[in-house]
Amino acid sequence: DAGVIQSPRHEVTEMGQEVTLRCKPISGHNSLFWYRQTMMRGLELLIYFNNNVPIDDSGMPEDRFSAKMPNASFSTLKIQPSEPRDSAVYFCASSLTGGEAFFGQGTRLTVV
Amino acid sequence: AQSVAQPEDQVNVAEGNPLTVKCTYSVSGNPYLFWYVQYPNRGLQFLLKYITGDNLVKGSYGFEAEFNKSQTSFHLKKPSALVSDSALYFCAVRDLGGGSYIPTFGRGTSLIVHP
């Protein structure tokens, strides 16, 4: 398996624009996590899906952030409108329920 | 509730010397513990885990971790450090009796191995 695949690897956008980050989890994994990593705040969990259903979205910063998982092999994280403070590295990770998570390479988002 | 602490932001060690990266945890039930490593501009990579059994767990790249229930610790160790081990290390815990499948990560410890 190629592991967790995220796209794009880098994204630079202007404030106010919509940004969509994409994730393909490892085949057979039924849990999916979106994390955000910054120097100041470390690694933050944004949302957790199990069997394509959002279970815990308490980490989603505000209504500008939304995440979907339309099927077992694809998830998106959308920011609309984007702001400079959203600049961070966003990671997607997948696992079997309760097991160790496997992380993608991340998307480095810069909002100018 | 579950929590994990990595008391050191940075650990410095000379190449060839043993290394220890510390982790302590708090859970209501039994812990499920993990260590991950993150190299620059990469995602976190799983190193090893502890659920039950032998308190000394062996993982990737020669790393091992020792589970100590009385001290609620799960320190990462390696007998002989390499310069290439320099990276950011994360400890994580999940409470097996807590009903949640979401692990809690520590803030990370930067390991620097000097030649």
C-alpha cells in the first residue's frame, strides 16, 4: 500500500480564498483523522471519522472549517474563507479502529 | 480523561551514547501507548506501541520503550544513538477503558544527536 496520500503537498493562497485539502486513507482502514501542526500549538486534532461518520469535530476551529468523508477512500478538509492564521501543516492519518495511526506527508498551507 | 506529558522540549546526546526520551501518561483505565517520529518536512511515522505483555517493547530503527505502570511512564530508548536519529519524537496514549478511539499526543521532544 502506498500509505496515506495527501494533496496538494504545498498550497499558497490569498486571504479570503477557499482551500480544499484532500486525503486518501490506507485501504481497509476505517478511522480517519485530520490534524493541524504549528510551532505555537503543536499537533491539534481537528476531526475524527469512523466508518465515514464524523465522531468528534470538537477541534474544528470555527465554521470556516468543514470536513467530509463521502466514502471510505476519500476525505476533504475545506477552509472558506481562509485567513493568515490558518497557515500550518495539515496532516491526515488513518487507522483501524483504535489502532496505531499512519500519517500522510502533510499539506503545508500558507495564507497570505 | 487521558493525557500525556513529554517533560523535555529538547534532548541532546552524542553519537554512540545511549538516549532516552521521556514520556509520562495519565488514564483512567489501562493505557495503549505509542511512540512516533517526525523527520523535517515529513509526517509522523509510527515507531512502536504497548498494549499489554512484556514491559519492554521493541520497535523500528533499533528503538525500544519501557512501560512502567507504577511510574506511569513509557520512556523511549536506544542503546547507541545515530546522527540520523535527530528528529522530533511524539508520545501518545489512549485509554482502553475510556470509550474513545482518539489518542492524545504529547507536544513532542526534539532529539539532537551530535557527531
